[in-house]
Amino acid sequence: MLNNQPSFGLLSFSPASFNLSLKSLSSLRLLSICLLFTQFVIAQKKDDIGTEVVNVVKPYTPTISDAYKVKEVPPAEDAETTKKEEVKYQIFSFPVASTFVPAKGKAQGVEKPKEEKLWPNYATVGYGNYSTLNAELFVTHDIDENQYAGGMFRYLSSGGGIKEVELDDDFSEISIGGLYGYNKYDTSFKLDLGYKRDSYNWYGLPLENPNYTSIAFNSVDPLHVFNTFKVGSELAVSKSFFEKLNVNFIGFSDDYGSRENRFIVKPDFKFDFRDTSVKLKFNLDYANTTFDESYQLTPPPSGSDYKIDKSHLIFSGNPSFTILKDDLSIELGAEFAYLARLKNTYAGSDQGNESGVFIYPKIKASYKLVGDLMVFVAGAEGGLQQNTYENFASQNKFISPTLDIMPTDNQYNIYAGLNGKLTNSVAYNVKASYDSSKNKALFVTNPYLSSPSENYSYGNSFNVVYDNIKTISFYGELKADINKNIALGINGQLNAYNTDIQEEAWNLPTVKFTFTSDFNVGKKFYAGTQLFYVGERKDQFTNYTGFVNPDSVQTLEGYFDINAHIGYKHNERLNFFLKGNNLANKNYQRWLNYPVQGVQVMGGASYKFDF
């Protein structure tokens, strides 16, 4: 029999020595309660405790005596313990007949969407009102595991038919190109060849100008043609200080004897020093442009001409390095540019071959304020921009072959903004900027001559003028992928211009707004829309001696346009589509006296293939 005695401090007892009965225990409890109650009553009656003076003879030094913890498991002091009895179990089993056969387990598969095959080749044909025809063909072929080649053809034409337009307003664009590529190990090489022919008409006569008089329309041939030939190449090497080299040639001409040749060479280098990456970019840009004549009122004197011949060479170097620290990224750099005017002849006179050195900032910074949800960006950038006849013609098809071309000095563009995500499916971007540019190119209508001698001298073409312009801009953008079938986007920009020489910032809008949407309806249908608004612009119509009415500033009204498309996927190869442009049916003027076509509808099919 166990004889364990619990120990409480220095006092020990056993059940045998504890002889208090339940009644005695109750009496003790009652006595304790009475004593406590008596002390409480005495304390209540004695309201005034009084004061005493205590003389401390010796500082009181409290000590803590040793304490003995109560052991949770008392030690066993018996000489022997009770042995455990061995328990034996016996199960009486008998067989049971069963016809149940368990099925084999099978893992549940995850349904994967079928991957859409990417076809390397396609052909598209479409036809619409205004006798519009569009045809495209793109083919590519793998020569071997390291080489590939391809080609393309594109044709777009329209028969014209714009309301209240007296001259021919049809146009056509034809493009042919080829490519070759090579990839092996850390080296890649690409070569592109292309030819393009653009045919347009100077149909924008100033019919509403009070100085305009009726002309024999049959005597005006407004057709003009641009020809572009391009050769481009790129050599890239990874895992090397030499990153890539771009070499390009652009040959541009028209049917009025204008010619332009441009060569561009861009080598890029990258050096890594521990955790710092240093980049070094060079740019050699040479352009020569020649026009047979300038826009003049009277024919040139005997033995001379009004020929324009311009040649500009720009050489620049851009060293930069990047600093990365936690959520902060800073790219510090500068651009050093040298401009050489090799030829500078305008209207038969030599304007001098001035050269100069320019220095521009190249600074970018970003800081993650709240991860990818909010990123602050800022920077200051500038550069020397090479302006060319080919570049101007790509922006405005109705320019005259009489341009005075010179580079633009983009002194600096300072900007700051925020971008990130509002949710996992909604991204935003807001930015404010201040830009300062010297010799910024502006399109302005050519003068209407009293005795036009050229097909473009009826006030139906455009010239380029230059000015020092400072611009304040505010830009905002939202993009939302609602789900895999719906994508939306909206952006807008506000601009305020301050000119130095010109009365207005000709043909530059103060407001731009765009809304886009793309939808997938089931597995067979898809659709999309594009709505855009461009605000008011200013242009100047110039008159010369002999006209009663003076020069005037013309205001082009803002315009709103709606484009939409819908398509049907017959199978993975064949698609049918229907497109609509200018669905608001507004003959707005993109340029002064140049109204656009009304509602344009085109239907067609696209076929993907391989061989």
C-alpha cells in the first residue's frame, strides 16, 4: 500500500493524523469569516487614522527566504510497487462471403484550355465603300535551326469621293519587304529590306477663303508620289561588353525631283563593375536632303535657281550608370552631341555651315512607395533630333517639296508621376511634364498665290516653320483587364504651349482623349472599339499682295471619331471581320481644308497557314 505524504512548505501531514471532522472544519470557516467582518467594521468606524512618527534607526534591508515548490508528482517511497496484471484478449473470427470489388482509384485531371496554335504565315483581304481595298500577305520560313527568312506585301487604296471636294482625293499605299535572321549561341543577326510607294493628292483647296477665285480644275494635277527604300540590320551579342550594333539606311524621294539619303549607326556597350552597370551608347546620324525649288512668288533670276540643299551630321555619346538600392532605382547619365552643318543652301543662297556642341541630361529615377501598387517616377531628358523629309511626310502627306529642314534642339523634358495598380486587374499611370525645345517643327498652310505656278501653290499644301516652344503637359491613363474576355483602356492629355516667334503653336492640339475596348464573345466572336477626341488647333492662312483680305488665323474645330470592329473565328485558320471607321459620320478636318471621308465600312477575311 502506498504511503505518500504531500509536503507544503515546512509542514507535513498524513491522512492518519488529520482528525478534524467535517463539523470542525465548518466551525473554523465560520470563525474566520467573523474575524474578517470584525476587522472590516473597525476599519470603517475609524475614519481618522492619525499620524505617527517613526524613527528609523537602521535601514531596512528586505530579504527573501528560500521557498520550496510543491512537487507535482510525489515520489514513491515504497520498497515495492504493485505489478501490472497481464490481460489476454481472444478474438473468435469466422469467414464472411462478399461480392464487393473495389474500383481502382483514378487521379482527377485538371482541365487545361487548348493552346491556340501560332501560325507563321497569314493572308488578309478586305473591301469596303469608297472603293477601298486592303490586302496583306506575310510569310516566314525556317531555313534551319539557326536561320530564318520571310517576306511581306501590303496594299491599301481608296477611290476618294469626299463631299464638296473638287480635285481628286484618292490615295494608295504599297509596301514590299523581306527579312533574314540568324540566331546561334550568344549571337543574333537581323537584316530587313523594304520598299514603299505612297500616292496622295493635294485636294485641300481653300474654297471658303474670301480671296479664293474659281480655277480651271482640269489644269491642276494634285497627285504626288513618295518612294521609300530602307535597309536595316542589327547585330546583338549577349554575355559581352558589346551589346548590339544597328546600321540603317533610308532613301527617300518624290516625283518632283526631291531626294534624301540618311545613314544611322548605333553601337551600344555595357560594362559591369561589381553591382554597378555602366552603359555607353553612341549615335552617328547623317542626313542629306535636296529639293529642286523652294516656295517662291516669282521665278528665279536668270542664271540662278531656288534649289534647297541641306546636310546635317549629328554625333552623340550617352554614358550612364544605374544605382539599385532596395526599392530605389536611379539611372544617371548625360548626352554629349556634336552638330555639323555640312551643307546649308536655301533658295539659292548659302546660310553658312555653323557647328556646335550640345549637352543634355539623361536622368531617370523610380521608387516603389507601396510595392507595385504605387511607383513614383521622375526624370530629366533631352537630345538633338534629326528632322527629315521622310519623317515629315509620314506625319503629313500633304506637305510641299519645298521644305527648309533643320534639327530640333530638345533642351530638356522634366517629368514626374505615379504608376502602379489599383487592383490586380487595373493599372494606372499619371504624369506631369515641362518641355523646352528650340527649332521645334510646326506644320502651317502654304500661302495661296495670286498666280499659282505649281500644283501645290493654291493654298492646298503645307510648309514647316520652326519656333522655340515651352510645353506643359498632364497625362493620365487607366488600363483594366476585367477578365480574360474583356479589356478596357482610357487615356487623356492636356497641353499648354508658349511660343517665342510664331503667333500660335500651329496644328498642335491642346486636348487628346482616347478610349479602347476589346471583347471576346464566346469562343467564336471577338469585337473592339476605339473612340478618340482631338481638341481645337490653330493654322495660319497667308495671303500676298493683290488680295483685299488680310492674313488670318484659322481655327480647326475639335473632332470626335468612333472606330469599331467585329470578327468571327470560323476555325483556327479562317477568320471573317467587319470594320467601321468614322462611325460618327463627321467630315472633320484633320488639316486645314482637308476634310476626311465619312462612314467607312470594310469586310473581309484572314487566313493563317503553314508550309
